[in-house]
Amino acid sequence: MKFYNREKELAALEKIRQTAFSNHSQMTVLTGRRRIGKTSLIFKSCEGSPTVYLFVSRSNEADLCMRFSSETRQSLNVYMPDFVKFSELFRFLMDLGKRMKFNLIIDEFQEFYYINPEIYSLMQDAWDRFRKESHVNLVVSGSVYTLMNKIFKDAKEPLYGRADNIMQLLPFTTSVLKAILTDHKPEYAKDDLLALYTFTGGIPKYMELFMDNGCTDMESMVDFMLQPESPFLTEGQALLIQEFGKKYGNYFSILSAISNGKNTLPEMEAAMGGASLGGQLKRLEEDYGLVKKKRPILSKEGSQTVRYEVSDMFLRFWFRYFIKYQSYIEIQNYERLADIIKNDYPTFSGLALEMYFRQQMMESKDFSEIGSWWQGKSCKEQDEIDIVGLYAEGKRALAAEVKRQSKNFKPELFAKKMEALRKKALFNYEIESKLLSMEDM
């Protein structure tokens, strides 16, 4: 699949590179979840200029630095000894930056934490000494959100305050999903677009796997994910173990419970034998960014009417099916699991369609707040409005019911919910009501 989008990020990285080469060295930190396309973006931004790329694998520091020394010699065509300590190699490169202008990419930068955490303080010393006199465009990237935050945003850490720029890479927008699917299937159906969003959440690597293998509809995507050697089978587990380490058990259970509809704290705690989960949910939300609270729109921060949802679309799907039906994967009964997913798809994709329209509304920049509305603790359809958006200007709001097919819309029921919304929450707003279906994608 060709390189798509990222125009704003490329422009920002180009501006940073020009500053590094014309003024003095710059340090850029690029974060984002696994498979989001960080490395591809960095390489694209460095095209046409001297570049050293160092991938930090979790291994012995001396072996790692011997490889780095060889890669640097080949990339910059310079003589240098074989270093066995990264601090010495980094100092050499910063000094070399006095005489040469080049990009230095350090990928999976957080892995130094496991190899030799002293590296960060030694890097700080070399950076502080040489940055004003050298012309190195240093770009460090990492997939482990918590560690990258700790390294660069914790005031106790040596590299705190050293980054000139911190960028977080997000999934592709809905317009980019359309462009990619159009290139690979010009006459795609709306359900093809919904399937692509439902299974990938806009994560570039997952989309690339589908497109490169000709999977442009729901059935072929499901069949591709459920092959014996499919990377999708273990992807969620790999992503979360990378983030949580060995203490992933309870977090897995919480994410699985939310993905399967147990989305209030009492429901989750009951499902896990009465364990207290408030602290872990707070970490999942604030430290990891994997779940988020949902309250009825305009309700107060302390409101007890709280639900949780998994923020990552792919993880929501993975926990709903690949964890819940793990036994089928273990005995390699992929056909049975494929049938379950395909049969359940109309229901599950209906939830994804709501998220798709919310994302579209966010991308429009027309709204100051986007959420849902319901009354009481009930989760019944007759008590809830799927999407409520408050426009950025004026006392205006949009209330929308989301249905895969417009024939399933019940105007009388929606009118009653609208009246309740007016009385309970938006009594001084001008409210526009709308039905959103796949035809509106």
C-alpha cells in the first residue's frame, strides 16, 4: 500500500529538520500505538537527506552498539570505531554533527530502559553539551505510551524538558479511509467502508494488510484475520503485554468486560468476583489512554451515571471475539469463529457506526462537545440518544439516532426521546434532529 495522508505531520517534521540543519540540533519525540505508522512517517520525512536509523531491540548493550556502529558507518560514509557503550556512540554522533548535517532516528527508544537506564542521563549530558554547536535532527520514537511519557514528561527523569517537539500520531481520519478503499475498490459499498473501520479503527498497518491481500469486504477481511498464521490472532495480546508487562491479567479482564457490554463499575466488579477496580480503571484511562468515561452530555463531572468504553476500535473488536472465543483459536476451529463474527457483524458494526459518525463530527471542528445522552442508570434503547453534539457557536445542538439501515428507525420513539432531552438537559438550545445510517457515511 502506498503512503497516505500525514501532510501536517510531514510539514511539521520538515520545518524541524530545516531548523536543525540551519540553526542547531533539534530533538523530536514521536509517540503512538503499535502499528500506527511512526517509522514509515519518519522515513518519509527524511527522504533525500543523510539519515542514520537505529532500532533499539532488547539485547546486550555492547552487541547493540556494535551493530549501530556498523550502520552509522554505512549510512554516513564516515570512519568510526566500534563502540560498546551507547553513551559513547551518541557523544560521537553529536560531535560529528558539528561537521555534518544529518537525521538521527532512534526507534523504540523506551527499550533502553530495560537495557541500561543510565543511558538517558548520559544522553542528557551529551545533548546539553553539543546541541547548540551541532546540526543533528534527532527523532526518537516509541510505542510504549507510559514509558515514553515517563522519559520525557516526568520532572524526575534526565531527559525531561529536553525535547523541542513532542508529536503523537493518531489513526487515519474517515476521509483517508475512504481514499484508501476507493484506490483499491472504486465501486465499494458503504458496508465495505464500515467493515474497514470496524476491524481497523483507522490503524494504517491493519489497513495495509487487508488492502495488500485484496480484502475489501467484510467476509474476506474476517477470513483473512482467521488464518492459522494471521498476525491478527495475537495482535491485541502483543500490544497490551508491550504496554502492561507481566501484570496484564486484571487489565485484560477489565477490557474484555467492557468490550462485551459490562460497561459500568458495579457490573465489572461483579464479573470479577467483587474486586475493587476503581484504581485500575483510572490507570487505564489516565496513564494508558485505553478506556474513557462516558457521561450523559452536560452532566456534572461528579455524576454517578458513568459508563466506560474501550477507546481503541481494534482492541474493542479483538476482545469481543478473539478473547471471548479463545478456545476456538486454540483448537484451530477458525471456521466456527468466522461464522460467529459474520453472524454477529450487523449488531457489532452498528456500535462501530456510531463511533464512525462521532469521529466524523470531531473531524469537522464544528462542535465544542460530542457525546450521548441518557437518563438514569438504564441502558434501554428508549432512554438513550446515540449522539448529541453541541455546536461551537451559539446555543445549538445536533441530536442523532444511528441505525445501520434507515428502515429500522422509529420516528415516534425518537420524538419522545427528543422531548425528554429538551426538558432534562438542553431546554435553552435550538436542537436539530437527524437520522444517520450507512448511507450518510
